[in-house]
Amino acid sequence: MKKIISIFIVFSMFLSMGAVAFANDLKDDSTIVGQLSIQSYREYLIKRSKNEPQALDILNKFDSLEEVKQQDFINVLQSPELAKNLKPENRIYMINGVPVENIISPSFVFSKIRTAQWGQRIYGIDTTMFYLTVDFEYGGSNASVTNFRDATGSHVNWNPGLILSENGVATKQITGDGYAQSHQTWTARYTAAGGFASTTEHVYVKANGYYGYTKFETTRSVGPAPGMGGWNLFYNESGSNA
């Protein structure tokens, strides 16, 4: 268990360092917004890679695309439709003829640490990823939570037209039916496509030793909001159908 917790701590530190590094670079990167090109996006990722090695992986995947697809990627990255469709779900859809994927999956399912990962990909390349982790003890025939140790929200963002920040810390409570439930909010500011809008993204995770669920809500500064969806199963280790 010590090894598992150590891995989780290292992962959390990596995400936190990335978020801090990105926040420190916001002023410098603000000139990119509104005039993003293939070359300026490369430069953006190279700059990020000084503090975040994962940026090189994104750059390599971007460089592996044909030039036409690279331009398609940049166009979609700056499209307001990308932000409108950001939600935790498993779905592939098209924006201007380009495949965009929304994903939600158990990024880590350790014995007592469960992380829901969700976000968007363009041509299979990550653009924005959110993480909400719950760390708990459980027992009994229903694998009910007996001790809710911690909850942590974080994100990794490779879209210079989207500014994300966690709002405070993730909440935590043990529900009456024995789940560890957490709620994290993010403020998202969209500066792409010549406009400036903001949303507050709410994500909930509840989990026990057998099942993990998530649901999503958003409020927008402009236009209608999708509202709250139902609980979506993201893992099942019970050996039966949920």
C-alpha cells in the first residue's frame, strides 16, 4: 500500500507542478490567443516542455499529423464548439469534419485509490484532461466505505485558448449507502474565436470498493447550460452488472 500511495503522490505532484507552471506562463502565452498557428502551437508546447515533459509527447503526436490535419487541429482547438461539448462522456463527434473525442475512464483503480479521468482529444491527441481522485478504506459484503481519507481535483490543459483553475479543494463525504463522494469545481475561461466567456464546471465522483460513478454540471456566463446529468458508471469490480 505504501508503494501505491507513493505512486499517487508522485502523480499528484506532477499534475500540480504542471498547473503551477502553466499559471506562471499565462501572461507570456496570452499573445498566442486569437492568432494561434501551427508554428505558434509548436512553440507553446516547447515552452511548456521545460517544466512539463508530457508536453513533448503532445508535440510529437501533433508533429506526426499531416500538415492539413495539423491545421484542422488548430482550427478546432480555437472553435467555440469545442468548449460547448466539453463534458465527461464517451463519445466521438465531428467539428468542421474533424473527429473529436470526449472520454471518461478510470485513470487509476488501485485497491483504495480511485481516479476518474475525463476530457477531450482531437485526432487522438489530448487537449484538456480533468482528474478527480478519492482515497478511502472499505469493507463488508457491499464494499462500503469505512474511512474517507482524501479527495483531490486536478487538470492538465494543452489548449492555450482555455484557462482553467480549480476552485478551492474537493469536498468529501461518506454517503448513507456507503460511498465516498467528492465534488470539485473548475473555472474555465475561453478566449478563443475572438470572444471571452467563462463557465464553472462541476464534477462529482462517488465510489466504493465495487463501483465508481461520476456526473457533471456546468454553468455558463453566456448562453444555456447543459445542466446536471445522471450518474455514469466508470468502473465495476463487483463481478456483476451494476
